[in-house]
Amino acid sequence: MNFQKKIYRYLFFVVLICFSGCYTPPEFKQITATKPPEKKVPYFISQLDRYSVREWKYIVIHHSASESGCAAEFDKFHREKRHWENGLGYHFVIGNGNGAGNGQIEIGNRWMNQLNGAHAGIQEYNHYGIGICLVGNFNTSYPTEAQMNSLFALVKYLQERCYIPAENVLMHRHCKETDCPGKNFPYYQLLAKISRY
Ligand SMILES: [Zn+2]
């Protein structure tokens, strides 16, 4: 009897050891406070929400045809040389690092106050067209990557905010006889990106 008890005890421990080898503790899900994914809307774009908008039908893209510049400089030129009382003819200027930050979007008085532009040379496009000027001469150079990223973000924002279809995102030369915004402006690249989103 005693021997049998010993056998049982022995078997009990053998079984216990075998099973304990198979046992793996459950994995616990770690709960850590992670930041929610950031919205990929650049800061300057979110600033535009503060302005109310009226009816706009087009977005018209220009280049400044100069190597450098900024909204204040073009504003001065338009006031003093062109004698436009509302100054800067564009609604937005996108800098190239010479005069304004590379890819920096400057908001013009005409956007803040929802005034007609003075950029297209044709009444329909000045009245209903949002004028965006990229600093640079794109007949002799190319817009910077930062400028194109900002332009894309701005155009997308304006399209959604003002219900402007992709076919109404135009280059100045679609509106009138001009080479603006230069032969190197990557318009179709921009359009392809717009239609992908
Ligand atoms: Zn132009």
C-alpha cells in the first residue's frame, strides 16, 4: 500500500511537471496613453477657417515672374504703380524663401475681406476667381517642393470650402493670353494629385 501511494505521488508530480512546462501565461494588452494621430492639415491652413467666404467659382494660379518677393512687396507695387486702392491683386501669395518663407502662405487683404481679385485681367475671373501667386519665374526656374505642397494644401482647402471643382482650378493662361505661371509650372502634376484625393 505504501509503495502504491508512493507511485501515485510520483505520477502526480510527473504530470504536474509536464503540464507546467506547457503552461504559458496569458499576454496582457498594454494600455498606454498614446496621442491621437495628428490631422495633416498645416497650421496656416487651419487659420483660414476664421474668414467667412462668399461665392467663388475658380482658382487661378500665377507666378510672380520675379526671383523674389512677398505679399507686402507686391501690395506696394499694386498700390503705387497700378494705383489699386485695395492693393495686392492676389488673394494669396506663396513664398519661395526669397522675400517670404519657402512654402509660406501669405493671406491678402482681398481674401480677408472677400473682395474681387485684380489678377486675371478678365472680369469674370477677377470677380469669381481666387488668385494665388507663387513667388518665382517658372519660365526660367521651377516652384520649390515646399511651394507645391503648400499650393496643394491651399487649393484642396479652398475647393472644399468654396465647392470649386477640379476643372475650375486654372492657370492664368487658361483665362487670357499670357504665359503665366510659366512654362515649367507643373500644372498636370497638381491636377493629378488633386483628383487622387
Ligand atoms: Zn498671372
